[in-house]
Amino acid sequence: MGPPVRDERPAEVRRRELLVIVPARNQESVIAHFVKNIGRSVPQCSVLVVDDASEDGTAIIAENSGASVLSMPCRLGVGASIHGAYKLAYELGYEYAIRISADGQYDTRDVPRMFEALKSGAAPLVIGTRPVTKDARFGRHLRRLSRELFGKCCRWLFGSVIRDPTSNFLGVKREALRILSRSEPLEYPEIEALLVSGQCGGIVSEMPCSVASREYEENFRLGFVVRVMAGLLLQVLQYRRQ
């Protein structure tokens, strides 16, 4: 067995452990509360708000609330925005990065649970799996069926069953950050993260998370299912060409 690999990064960079990435656009009414809640949940983390060319005061309010802000020069979409944040997280030397959207769907109190799952588990990627209740309403019935379909596709594409591949709440380790920082941005960063996990051993861990059911219900439509299924296949082809 050879000598241990020496970490040549400066000491101030090596100390950086967790970066929480918050993509946001026109969220001035909630961003301050969201950033402060993350700080209370995980005091040792850094918060990066990725402002996708907001037309309101999202960037200024986020900065005044204690977050760092990465502002896009024009509206680039969530894929390019998240890719820029991953690249920055890797270059700054962070060991872990957690992405959570600021639209009110996710509970910031789940961030420390995901952080612990990343640190204690072997998986390079941890997904926050949203609950699906079994009732007769069409929206929730469709969501449950689509989950099953997504899971089968992921098993075929990635070799593992993933119950919620479109979750906007996920965490990655540095080994995955390295690959994400060097790849070309895809339209669906959730799918890109799953593809990268395959290069890091193919292990994906899931943890249950809380959601605001009303927001989740409103954002789930049949068109979304069709779009994600088509995007899933196209993104896999594009990533493999890269």
C-alpha cells in the first residue's frame, strides 16, 4: 500500500465543507426567510443563491440576508445556473454541495439530515424523495404512476431504482462535483446528477423529505410527465456523446 495522497489545497480551502445551493428567480418575497432558515438549520454551512437574472430584488435581499450570490448575466435556465454553481463549489474546495429550490416546496429542516446522509453513506449522490399519498384524485394518481414509470426507466438506464428522479432537493459529494464541474450543462440538472453518479460507482441513496403539498400538487401536470420522460432519454444520449 502506497503513501497517503497529500491534499495540496490551501488550508483555508480545505476547511470548506458544505455549500447549500439555492436556485432562485423572482423570489424576493421569500428568499430572506429561506436563507435565514438554512442558516439556523445548518450553522456551519455556506449558502449560495444562484440568481437566474431575476427582475426583482432577489439578489440584493439574498446578499443582505447573509448568502453569497451568483448572478447570471441573462436568463440561462436552471440547468446552466446549477452547472455554474457546481463548478464554483468544486473550485472553491467544498466537500459537499446540497441543492434545494427556494419555491417553498421543500423544508429547510431536512438539509441537516441530507448532510448527515452524505457524510455517513457511501453514495456520491443523495436524493430527497417526496411523499406520494394514495388517494383517488387524478393529480396524485398520475404522480404515483409516473413515479413507477420513472423508476423503471432509471433502473434500465442507471442500474438502480430511483423513486423520485425529478426531485429538486439533492446532495453530492466532491467526487461527483468534480465530474459535474467539467461536463457541459444539461437542461435537466437532476438527470445530469444521476448520470454522474454512474461514473462514481452507480450508487444513489434516497431519504424521505417533507414538501408543501399544495405547491407540489399545483406544479405537477400530465405535460410535465411527458416532457421529463422525453428529456430523460435525450439527456442520456447527449451526456453519452459528451
